[in-house]
Amino acid sequence: MKLSSILSSTLSGVLAVGICAVAYAEVQDYQSELALAEYSEQHQCLAMNIYHEARGDSSLGQKAVGFVTMNRVYDSRYPNTICDVVYDAPQ
């Protein structure tokens, strides 16, 4: 086997691995941006819920509203996200 063909196939393999690594990094960056946007949206829903439910209450009352909302998120009988819990219609 010629040295040039060995180098060519090795270079092709290295190039393919490099392209895969770059693609993987791009996907990770996209997922991070999506996660940040999702976190921001959920945070906004929780803040608005606390404001509308307990704006005249003490900080303890506001924390209680936040805890109730989060407990519902973790409860299987309610939706899985803060925004879905906040906008869930009464049953």
C-alpha cells in the first residue's frame, strides 16, 4: 500500500471525526440556548403567578404561593411545567 493512500484514508477519517465533533458541539450549544430560553419562560410564569396571587401578602405569603406552584409541578396529578400549572384551568 502506498504511503499517500494511507495518509489520505487517515486524513479522511480524522476529518470525519472533526466534522462530527463540530456538529455535536453545535447541537449542544443549541440545546443550551433552548434550555436557557425555556428556563426564562418558566421563571417569568412563576414570577407572574406570585405577583397576581399574592401581591398584597407578606414575603412569607408570596413564598407560600411559589411553593404551592412548585409542589404542583412535581405532583403527577398536575402538568409538568410551571407555565402549564399556572395556566391550568380549574378542574
